[in-house]
Amino acid sequence: MMQIPYVTPEQDPTVLEQADQLVQKMRDLVNLLSHPSRKYRLLTVDDRQKLVHLNYPTALVNNVAFFTERVRQEQDGKFVESDQQMVGFTSAAFRTELYANETIKSTLVKSHCGRCAYCETLIQQSEYGDVEHFRPKAGYSNAWSNNLFRPAYYQLAYDPRNLFYSCSICNQAYKKNYFEVIGGNQINAPETEQAILINPYLEDPRRYIRFNPLNGRAYPFDLVAAFYSQTKGWTIERTSQELWTKPRMIPGQSNSITVATSDYQVDQDFQMWLQGTKDISLRRGSSNINVLGLNRPALIKSRVGHLRHMRGLLWASQGQGPDKGAANQFLQGLLENPISQNAITPQYTSLSIDAIQTWNAEGIPGDFAWIESYDRMLEQCNEEPSAVETEAYNDAFCYMLFEHELQLAGRRRLVYISDSDKVYGNPMGRRAISLAIDWSSEQDNSVLMMQGQKLMRSMTIRELLDEARHNPQIYRQFQRYEIWVTGNFPPFKS
């Protein structure tokens, strides 16, 4: 990751006005519906019609998420469960043309130099890329819960300062709706939050994440720098120089065939130090690497191939051929002004900086065969299996149990949040509890579509999601059938 200069898109004032008006409607609607007396209640079709008559846009009212959900949260170092009223919106409530229009996207592509904000891959050589919300607009999740907490950061949905240009894998298969905050999310005062994720507009990601030229892997520089500061008294600058000169001092490292590339004693000392480290702020680098999948196999393979080409450029800059001047100018520019918008900026700039600094320092013995080493890694590095796409409408699907169903075992009612869903929208005054779907383990559970006692259709959750991706009228299934999911579900404890 590299720091990204923020550029304000020159938008049509009409678009800005529409976005402001929609956010204000959302804010008013959340305030209107948020009330303790409504706990365990659902909006009826009549309720939604009344909201439309109060001049709230129909498309907005149709996609209001309003229910009580059993959530798991961390409090004082312990995990506790509680029932929390959720008032917010599904993704369908937001107008894509107001946050991902041509003006905004072209501005992002230019400011990001065509690279993914997270993995630094050049995007448009293989895909169009996503306009990604740093703070999720419809619901946010954390590391220890399957719940989507609402109302989330809907007020920032159309704020360009909350938008990044991202590849679909980083956005849809890894980051998804994750947004964890030290000390708890502050929806109405996001500027006061201590986010775990690094914001490239406001922070220099190289303070937290750097790269090992021996294997192309990202490592948590913030944690490693703290280790050397506390055990050797080194400054960040000293740590940088030492690691460039002796990359085997980067702890916890191996190559594509799991051969250790770190010094054995360094690893031992680092593990002992790590056991006594409780500072949660030191896990930002490692958390970003894990959440964004920055060491996924296909990405490492691409980085290693890039290192092989960069090594060739270094040789050209040190030789006597006609490309010496251009190669030397390019490499020097990369070190001196890596985020310049005027330079020919390659992908994986942060990796390139660490590699060039290491090669210039010649910390590895002069006869080390870098290109041969990269060739061996490319031969051994397996391609990554196809990444699981984000769950289609995962912020609109959930389990729901009515009061008389709480003791059911082995099955849960599946609903799709929409005014058109008979189960969700019609019951008058019925109390209910919502439960999150565990997308990591329950996608192969059976879905039963029933009419009375008759089974009309069956599929897995995965197949239902695949159908939802290609069928915008998926809600009609919920109009037609009563839908249940079977699985190892114990009776619900009220």
C-alpha cells in the first residue's frame, strides 16, 4: 500500500444536491424509526406506505432494514451477546450513479495511478475496478462477529473522501463490509474513531506495512519496528536501514515452499517478545494484511514476477547499454517521489522501494542469484483458487424467528429485507428476532421453499446467492414461498 493524494472530483452541482437530499432523508428516517419501544417489532406493509406518504422516497422505504438482531460484541476483553435494534438500509437503497459516476471514477483512477488502493495491482488491464467505500455504507462487520451492524456509515456513502479505487478481489472477496475500530465505532463522529484499517488518504501505509524482497510478502512493519525499538532501542529510520541491509532480520518469513528466510534467532526472540505484547494499536499492519488478503498466493506470484523485472531494470541502470540513463532515472524517481502523478508509476510501488533499497545496500552476498531465486519461486508458487465472490445482497438476507418459533431446532426462517417480502413485511404486530448468517460455514446448507406443507423448490444457500446475482427479481421467491434453511441450529435461547 502507498499513500494516495486526495483529489476532489469536479461534480455537477445537481448530483451533489441529490446526494445531500438523499442522505438527509436517510438521517430523518433513522431518527424517526429508532426508538426503544419498537424493539422486536417489524415494519408492516402499512407502516412502509405511511412512510411513503410522509414524503420518503419509495426506493428508500422499500430497502429500510428494521429489526432486532442477536449480536456478539467484545466488551472489556470478553465476548457478550445482546439483542440490538437495527435501523439502517440495504445496499439497494443507495444510488450508484451518485457515488460511482464517470466523474468520480475517472478522478479516482487518475489519483490512484490506475492501481488498487489496497494491493497496488494495476486494475484496468483486466477489469474495470470498483468504487469502494472505506467506511461501509450499508452495514459494518468486525473480526469476531457475523453480524452486520447498522445503520453503518450511510452518511458517508456519497462523500468522495470515503471512496477509493479498488480491484474487485480486494473489495468483494476480502475487505467486504469489514470496519473494525479500537474502542468502538462512532457512526455520527467518524473523525474521532481509531480505525484498524489504514486510510491511504490520511496516513502513510508504509508506517504499517512493508515488503520482503526475498519472498514478495507483505509484513507488519509497525510490529517489527516496535520489536526492534523495545529490544535494541532502534529508531524507525535505523530499523528501515537494518532491514534493507539484512532482510533476513525480518521475522516470521518463509518463501513459497515454506523454507524459512528469517534468521532463526531473530524468529525466536520475536516470538518471545510477541507473547508479552498487549498493545492493540500494534496490530494494524497485520490486520490490514489479513483483512485485505495482501499475501494471497496469486498476489505473491504477481509480485515475485514484478521483482524479477525490477531486478532487470537495476542491472540495466548499472550497465553500459543505451537504456542505462532511462533505467537509472526511473529507479531514482521511484525512491525520491514514489507518489508523483507525473511519473510512470508501476504497480507494487511499495514493494519496489523495499527491493531497490535492499539491492542498493547489497546486504545479501554479492553472488546471490536474485533472478534465479525468483524463477524458483514462480515455479513453486501455486495459483490461488478462484476467490469466493462477495455474498450477493448479503446485507439484505438474514434469518428471522418469530416469538413462537424460538425453540425450533434444525431450521431457521430465511428472509430478504424488502417491503415486498411477505414474511418480513406483512405480520401485524408480531415480535421477532433476527440472526446473522455465517457466510463462511453455512453456504452449503439446504434452502427449502415451501407452500404450506409442500416442498416446491430446494437448493443450497450458495445456489440461492448465485441466482440472486443474476436475477434482480429474487424477492419474488420470497413472495411466493415460505423459505427455510436447515442445518445444525440449536433452539434459540431467548
